[in-house]
Amino acid sequence: MSHHRIEDCIRNCEQVGKQLREICNWVDDQRARYTLTEAVRHVEECIHECNEAILAQRLSPGYGGQEPPRLYYQ
């Protein structure tokens, strides 16, 4: 997968995480809040995995000496 597609996926995950956090802030039900918090944690894990994929791609032989892709994390 190209690092551009990975970066797009990261941006999408960041938007989803932000939306889930915003929803979590105005939910009163404790069980729902916990579920949303767990969902945010899973999205953040996805972002972390994508960052690792970008790093692995950058470190792989034959990367081509291009400018390394930017790492993302919120």
C-alpha cells in the first residue's frame, strides 16, 4: 500500500476519533461513554499501526531516497 493511501487512512481515522470524542463529551450514560471511549482507543491503535506501516515502508530497501512520509499521531 502506498504511503499516500496510508496517510489518507490516518486522516480519516483522526476525523473519526475526533467525532467519537466529541460525542463522548455529551453522552450521560456511563456504559455508552465507556463504549465510545473504547472505540476511540481502537481508532488510536489503528493510527499507531498505520504509522508503523509508514515507518516500515520508509526503512525498507529500495524506498527510492524520496522524502520520508510524515508520521501522524494525535
